[in-house]
Amino acid sequence: EADVSTISVVNTIVFSNVHWDTGTGADVPSQIQCLFATTPPCDTVITATHADIEGGCSGCTDDGGNISANPQFLDPGTDNYHLGSGSPCVDAGLDTDAPAFDLDGVARHDTPSVGVVGVLTDIGCYELP
């Protein structure tokens, strides 16, 4: 019997990822990649909720609130993954069990002029100030 792994992706941005294809020796665009390196291979159940996954969550269980859009990071070339004011991720997250503060210590808050009124959490690890 195969091992079963469960991965939950919540309030997360998965965008512009690649994986190394050992057969071709090239980077291949893929947002969520499960590599089966065990014998027997493991089964992986991936559930996505209020996530921004480029190209959608093919092979995932969609628990709602997911989008597939450019998150409009401020400057990913310099590792600045803060959201721009026009990001579709603003106020699109799930408030339940979300951390009260982002990685910069900014409190989660509603940005009614930009996102969805009444939703506090942005998708991603940084809240729009």
C-alpha cells in the first residue's frame, strides 16, 4: 500500500515556478509538481483554498476562492514580492486561521477601495499596506 501525503495550499501565491526535468535536463514550467522518488510511489492529495496558482490547480482539489492571475508583485527581479495596489490577490484570501500579521509585521486589514469589502486577508505572505 502506498503512503498518502496531504498538502493544503491556503492563501498562497504559486507563480512562475519551474521544475528540473531529469529526462531532458531542462527547466519545465509547472506550478505544483509532485516527484515520486519513493518505492512504491506515494500518492499525494493537494487541496487549494484561496490561492493564486498560475494556470490553475490541475490535479488539485479546488476548495474554492482560487484564482489564476498575475499577482502583480512590485519587483520580483529584486525579490520584492509585495503586492501592487492593482493585484487581484488583495482582500481575496481566507480570514479563517490566517496569521494576524504578515512577514513585515503589518496587521491584516480590509482594503475596501482595492479588494473585496469585508475580507481582511490578502493572498500571499505580504499584506498591501
